[in-house]
Amino acid sequence: MNTDYQVSKCKKCGATLSEPKNEQRTPCPVCGEMGRIHEETLKDGIAVYDHMRMKGKHGGKGKPFFDARVGADYYFKDKEWRHLERVIDRDNNLYVEIIKDMKTGEIIKEDRGPLTDHQGHGPNRVGPS
């Protein structure tokens, strides 16, 4: 016979009781009460990530001379959140990209150099794939 047990508390004295499920209840061995309290604890969580982007344009027109991002970025290939820091500075021909693991802070990728060395790497690149 397979008997499952449930843990409950006596309604009157609060004694913790372990009783067989689906069997007639017996009085509390401490105070004789028949009433019981059954408790369930449920937990859930939510994570909030932030991301900021800054752009600068000369006179508010044309392509941005400065484009920077910092914050959480979802990496679809590995299905995980990462911390991204990226700066594109066209006036100073500078490109900086640092990607870190969100949990450990470990640097996954660090790339610093002239922006001209990074032409054709984005989704709008020209030329063969």
C-alpha cells in the first residue's frame, strides 16, 4: 500500500503534524483539535534590464557622428542576456565594443580600434556574404 503524507499544522495549538493523505483525520496528539491549517508557498520572480542609447548629429541632420549604447542586450544565438558597451565615434574614427556575461561579469568580447576597420560588419553591409 502506497500512503502519501501531508504536513499541516493544528488549527488550535499550531503543532506541526505529518498525517496520511486520504485517511480519516485523527485528533491532534497535543491538544485534541480536529481542525488543520495547510500552507503552500509559491515563489516567482521578474528580472528588469535597462539599456541606454545616445546619438549625436551635427545640426540635427545626416548620419550620427556619435552613437553609443550601454546596458542589457539579448543574444539570440545563445538565448541569454549580456551587457553591451558600444561606441561609434565617426569624428574620431573610433569603434569600441565590450560584451560581458551578465551573471559573472566576464568579458566575452572586447574590440577597440579605428572605425574604418569595422566597415561592412553590420546588417547593411555591401559586398559578398
